[in-house]
Amino acid sequence: MIATFFLLALLQVKVPDAAQFVGQPKGVPLSGQQLEEQTMTISHELRCPVCQGLAIGDSPSIMAANMKAQVRELLERGYTEEQILSYFEKSYGQFVLLKPKFQGVNTLVWILPIAVLAIGFVLVVSKAKKLEVAPAVDATPEEPADDPYLAQVRKMVEKP
Amino acid sequence: MTATFGRFLILASVLVSTTGAFIAYAAGAKRSPEGLKWSQRFAYAFAGLMVIATGVMEYALITHDFSVQYVAHVGSTQVPLWVTIVSLWSSLEGSILFWGFILGIYIAATTWVNRNQHQEYMPFAIGTWLSCGAFFSFLIAGPANPFLSVIPAPLEGPGPNPLLQNHLLMIIHPPMLYLGYVGMTIPFGFAAAALLRGRLGQSFLRPLRASLLLPWVFLTIAIMLGGWWAYEVLGWGGYWAWDPVENASLLPWLTATAALHSAIVMERRGVLKGWTVTLIQASFLLTILGTFMTRSGVFNSVHSFTQSAIGPTILIFLTAVLLFSVILLALRIDSLEAEGRIESAVSREGMFLVNNLFFVVFTFTVLVGTVFPLVVEAVKGKQMSVGRPYFDAMVVPVGTALLFLLGVGPALPWGKTSRKEMLRVLLPPLITGAVVLIIGYVLGVRSAWTLVTLLFGGYAAHVTLAQMWLPLRQRLKKGDAFAPALIDAQLRRGRRRFGGYVVHAGAVIVFVAIAVSSTMRTQQEVTLTRGQSTTFAGYTVTFTGTEERTEPHRQSTIAHFNISKPGGPSGGGTSGGGGGGTLITTMEPRMNQYAAMREPIGTPAVYSTIGRDYYLSIMNLQGDQAGILIINMPMVGWIWGAVLLMGAGGLIALIPARKRTYVVVPESAPTIDDEAIA
Amino acid sequence: MNRTVLIIGIIIVAAIVFVLFAGLGKDPQHIDSPLVGKPAPPFALKAVNTGETIDLESLRGKPVIVNFWATWCVPCYEEHPTLVANARQLPDVQFVGVVFNDTEDKINRFLAERGSAYPTLLDANGKTAIAYGVGGVPETYFINRAGTIVAKYEGPMSTEILQENLAKALR
């Protein structure tokens, strides 16, 4: 790692760095088990740009492996999850975030199901109340061929 | 010649189905028995044409007749016979023909089974089915015609997509899926018939429900097979990615399951008829949406066929059926409704309502998540993604709620119950739930979600077994011997009930297995040189070497690993030399480079035992170094088995009840003939 | 006629149909690059065929075409002759190739077999590619004289496509 940096510095090679996109690291550098787990977590929130909908954590493609390595490196340097996601968003677009950001029109995707649950609950309660007070009406009369007595016997014998 | 014959058959089927649909609807409107007979004939004729056309296509495939365009597209003399047979559904045109084939069989079979019954509904049902048949015939005849001629006929073909030749599961997954998807057309026809007739009689509830249950069984198994295939073949160690096409198969399953539940309330209490009919229509409409999503190229998915002219055509059909369903519902739903009442909201009936609420929320969430990127792009021109983190976050609570209902619902009796009685049935299963939770905790479960799942799961298991046991217990009380009582209670008379609880038992296991396999999963990425070992999750993995294999459609590098019990000279961790004790098995994951694909595709190796799966996937192979991903996943195999159990339960519930003979002589009524009553 | 059902139903139908029709005709594989219209991320990488280090910032004043590719990418083979031919014909445009996840040997062998007309840079661990939002290969970026990315094209280019996008950089 250090040797590479040294060599690259010698050759005056420089690659674009996250710092240009998101500034200095705002968090604590990670290592060991915590580093691996966080890498996994964030890798599952970034979308592999070439695969059909897979996360970079799941994709075997080369670009995904590069991106994952980049995630790990940024975590080692102390970048926060938010910064890392922001970095990828700046170069790939919002497309690369698998979890929709809670801002702008995207809030709808989070709110709508909850709204439906709430409205649905109200509807269910009102329907149940309505059914409770409904007058008991005879079930749909059968076709003329059926005799009510036979229907009664049928109901008695057939188990639910 | 073959191509021409095929085209002729398809055109004939367009004619037959369209004419048949008209005749059937007219027969229904006029209540004409003669018209019904003719509708039935047209239904059989449509089926016959579809079957023969499919036979012709299979014949062309097997004889490698490359003058038929579809054969030129997917056929090859280099692939094994089973691949050739299966390539019927491997590509777009053939798969639509296959759809028509299955539809024809379903229509013919249902028509035949009901040939002497339900005369007031059948014509309308046949009319609706044949209308759908007409659409698919039109698709096959027009935008998706596999029978076009290729002149001059080539001598060889490219073979079907190599991904589809990878695994045996690919043989069963599509047919199962079609049997499920296409089968939803049948209850849709029945529902449309009830709406057109303006009534849903008690005697019609059973065929309506049965026609929904059969495709449900197929769809349940098909979805599981899809997940299992992804798990075994794709290499990322997961079985569900919330891919748009996966979601497309789940949506109709959710509404169909909801409909099966509300149908029970419908049969018991005569309420919720309009709602059940709506759910049945939704299930069919979602299958059409699903087929649109797969074939239109609109969605970014592993499953997507390429964009073609077929997309807009399906969308037009979808719009038409949507409008048909909405208008029919609006016109007739009131004539179906309000025939009964429930005694209390806090009862089994009430729980069914809540169950439906959660299924609808589940469906809505998956649908919104899937189409949201499309909406945003259409409205704002920006691209965004809705992926697994979203779905997992939103769906897990809903699923957990459903598991809760799985326990509490069947525990509550029908109708009004006293508070004391309610506590009597609701509290004891809590003990079982707590026991299961404690066992899980002792075994190492720490995730809150999994612990809750174990609690609810144990509760539901207790309730399910208690309910299964109930009819048997009643019989034993009466004094019957055990074995005959068991068979009689569960398998001869109480099949619907017993089958339902078998499904529930399977479902409980599925919930628990999903939670456990997701949260107790551990993995390790490691690079081994040849001869090196590493120990992980109770096994020692030794890299023994690689092997190159060239096949006509792909170049594979196979890596060989020995799996043994740890405990050689150099205990745990990564070690040099041949570490490990007794050899248990070998695993051979591979990297495949297909000529047609840009990136290589890995095939993992999976070692399954009862308790867990040991999963090996190659990340990269360079010379003597293998970078691998080892995943340990407890209880994954249980998911596949438990879903099969669910399917079995559904099939048990489908076996029709024996016809009975009664003699009734009421005192004050006119005499009734001795008659066999269905 | 149940009005509620009708109204709710029509709304749902309209929504679904609108969404799906809007989706037709779009290529779900194509991703819009957020970098179009923004300054090109600077980099300085070693050219494998000439040995010098090329710094992007030093190229300002000329339109630059940055083509990301690799020797393991099959469509790149088809695209290469187009790029070489155009590079020779357009001396006022700076062509730059960037290769990632590859070795110098393989690249040099490739260029020896197929010709080269411009520097090919090695991006050893793909970080430049990530900064540019590269998903697969080949992908090409068109940068104008002021150093702003004006266009991105995914996939192998023909001369027409190249000229079309280059026109945007020359404005």
C-alpha cells in the first residue's frame, strides 16, 4: 500500500480522490471486523452500474469489485457512510443508491405504503362495524332447480 | 411447410377464439342452452388448435427444422435433447406460444369439468376465457410469431441462452410459473361471469375458489423454484433480490392468497363477495402486468427479454382488461354485496379482514417500489433506484404482522366470543412461542426481528397444530379408534380444513427459515493458494487446484476444494499444508465465460445439510490463487421444503369431496325424490 | 352504478397506464451521467505505450476524448480501429485511452497488434473510472476546451456517434 503510494508519487501520478467530491473525512477510521461489516453494509446499498439491479456487494463484476475496494478504503480513512454514498452519487447519479433518499419526490415511495396502511385500517374498521350491524338477510336464493331443503341438508353435512 | 402449417393453426385459433367468445357471450345473454353447447365446442376447438400448434413447434425444434424462424433463433444441433425440448419457452415467441398452450388446456379442462353444471355462469366464463385466448392468439399470429419462415434455411442455430442451460431447475421453473400465471385466467372468467350475471350464488363459490387454488399452488412452488435457482446459480448467496420481474410474480400471488382467505369468509357468512371478486380480478390483471414487465423491456432486470413490439400490444390489452374489470365492478358490485353479517369484529372473521389489509399493503408496497423509478423518470426525467434495502425495510414489518395473524386468527373462534373464552384460546400458545424464542436465544439468535419471528412462529405453530388436531380430538372423544379417526377426520372429510392448516404450517416454517437464514448468515472472503486451507463455520476448506473445461457454449475454470472436519495438525485459521481432518466432501465452484456475455458468470458450489448450507463462490482466480467467498447459511434448505409443504397442503384442499347420497323426508313438505345430490 | 368503485378504479387504471406508457421506448440499461455539464475530475496517469505521465489539466485548451476500455472487453476490440482512425484524422483533438483492471503487458500487446495513435493510460485500481462514474466498458467522455464534460457515450462508438458527440465539445 505504502509502496504503491510512494511509487505513484514518484511518477507524479494522481487519481481523482473522494476528497474532491465530499471533502475531508468526517468520521472515525475503521479497521478489523468493524471495517468488514461496514463495508458489507454499504456495499449492499450501492447498485452495480452494469448488472441488472444487483448491489455491488453481490455482484461478481469487475467494476463492482473496484467500487467495493473503494468503499473499504474510504472507511479506513474515516469517511462516514453518508459521505461515501454521496461520493458515489456525485459520479454515478442517484441511480446508484439502492435505498431511495428521503428527499424531494422520493419521500413518496416511503410515505405512500404507510398512508395506505393507515387508510386501509380505517376502512377495515368501518367495514367491520358496518357488517356487524347489517341485517341478516337470506343468502342468495339458489337456482330454481335447487330445493331449499336439500340446500339445508347440504349445509348440515358438508364440513367447512 | 411446417412453418406454414403452424401459421395456419395460429390463424385458425384467432378465428376460433374470437368467434367462440362472441357466441359464448351471446349465449349467456340469451340464456341459451344450445348456445352454451356451441361455446363449449369452440372452447375445445381453441384448446385443440393450441395443443397441435405447440406440438408442431416441438417437432420442428426436435428435428432441427431451421426453416422455422423460432428454431433458427434458439435451436442448435449441438445441445442435448432436453435443452432442445425446453427451448420452447426459452425465448419470447416460443414462450407466448407456450402461454397459449397452457391457456387452452386450462380452458378445455375447466369447461369439461363443469359441462353439466353452473349453466347460468359458464357461457360468460367461456366468453371471457376465449377473449383472453383471442388476444394471445393474436400476439402469436402477429408481433410474436414463432412460425415465420426463414428462406433459405440455415444449417445451424445459436442455441438458447446459455444461462438457461445451467441448471435443471430451469426446466421446471418456467412451466410452473406459467401454470400459475395462466391459471389465474380461469377464476377471472368465473368472477366476470358472476358480475355479468349480477349474482354470486352459494353453489358457485366452490368452483370459484377451487379454480383460484390450483394456480395458486403452482405459483407458490414456481416462485420458490425461482428463488432456489437464483441461489444455486447466481453466486451471490441470496434467493430474492426484489428484482422487478421477481416482484411481478409475487404480486398476483399476494392478491390470490388474500382472495383465498376472504373467500372463506364469503362462504361462511356470505359477505365480502364484491371484495373477493375484486381480488380475483386483480390477481389476473397482475399476471398481465407481470408479463408486460418481463417482455416490454421497460424494466432493468435479469429476466428481461429485449425490447420488442410486443410491449405496447400487451399494454393495450392490459388497459382494455383493466377498464373492463373496473366498469363491470362499478356496475355490478352492489348486486353482489350485503347478504350477511358478522357478529363481532373481534373474531376469526375480523382477523380475516385484517389479514386482507396486510396483504393489500404488501402488494401495494411491492408495486409502488417496482414502478416508482419509472414514475420519477417520466415526471422529472431523473433516474433513481428502489432496491433491496427499501423492500426489506418496508416488507419485513408487514410479513411479521402476517405471521402474528397466522397465530391469532385461527385461534379465535368464529362469531362472538366471551372475553374469558378469548383468553382461554389466546394465552396457551404464548407459552410455546416463548419456549421457541428461548431455544433460539440459547442457540445464538440475537437479532430482534428473528427473535420476534420465533415468538410469533412458535405461537402460530401451536395454534396450527391445535386446529389440525381438533377434528381428530372430537372423534376420539366420541370413541373412535385413533388411526381410522385420523384418516377420516383429516383426509376424508376435513380436507379443505386440513389442507389449509398444512399450508399454514409450511408458511410458519418459511417465515422462521427466512428470518434465521438472513440474520444468522455469516461469510468470509479469503484468498487461498493451492494447497492452502482455511477454517470457517465448522469446516476446513482446502484449495486443491483448478481445471479448465471447454464446452461448445462456454469456457469454464473449475476450482476444486476439499471440505473436511477441522482438526488436523494446524487447527483453525488459514493454514498451509493439507489442513483438516476427515474429508466430508469436495466442492467445485466455477467461473464460466460465455461467448455471448461480456462478464464471466460464476456458478457457486453448495453443500446442503439439514441444518445449514455451506456455500462457496469464486470471486477471482489468478494462476494458483483463488479468491473465494464462503457463506454459512443456516436453515436455507428449510425454505424450499416448507414451500413444497405449502403446495402439498393446497393440493390436499383441492381434492373434491365425495359425492353424497341423501334421503330427506321432512314432515310438512311435499315429498322429495331420492336423488344423488352433488 | 357504484360511483366510488368507478372513480377509484379509473384513477388506478389511468395511473398504471400512464406510468407504463411513459416507460416504453426508454432503454432501461442507459444511465444518465451526473457529470455532464460539470468539470472533468482531474487525474494524472502513466501512459503505458509512451511511458510519460499525462495530466488531464495540462490538456486544457483542446477538446479531449477520454475512452475507458480494457483488453478483456470484447466490444472494445471493435471500437479500437474507429478511435485510431479518428485520432489520426483529428490532430486538434486529444484522444486519451484509460484502461483499468489490466496489466501493462496485455495492453502493450493489444496496441502492438492493433495500432495506437494516442496515449493509453493505466488506471491501476479503477479509481479514476469510479470518479468518472464508469460502469462498464467501453465508455467515452467528451470534454470541451474549458475542461467541462459535455457528453458521455456508453458502448462501442461508430465514427458518426463520435463526430456527433465531438461537435458538442467543439461548440
